[in-house]
Amino acid sequence: MSKYATISVPIEVKKRLEELKGEKEWGEFLLNMCTEGQRLKGKKALEELRQLLSEEDLEAIRESSKEFRENFKLR
């Protein structure tokens, strides 16, 4: 059985979250928000890297990653 906790937030925040939540359970909704936030944070970091790195750098990273995946074996 899951344990539950109460999180105190301002009423305006709760109303906005309830609108976004719709019919989902609170736990599912909040976990989805966390997952999406992490995904977007990673996407933003990747875009920032793309701006910093040259096309040759990106290609070298792709090739290195591909080679690592092809040769990776669990012991």
C-alpha cells in the first residue's frame, strides 16, 4: 500500500494544477510533470551543446557513441 503526504501550496497554484491535471490521479499527474520537466531540461542542454560544438565535434560524438554501443558487453 502506498503512503501519502500532504503538500501545502498557495490556492492559486492548486487551482492551476487542478486545471492541468484533469481526470488524472495526483500522483500520476505530478510524476508526469516531473518526467516532462526532466525531458525538456535535457533537450535544452542538448540544444545548448549544439550551439557550442561544431558539426565535426557532433559527428565525432555520434561515431564514438555508436562504437561504444556496438562494443559494449556486460560481464
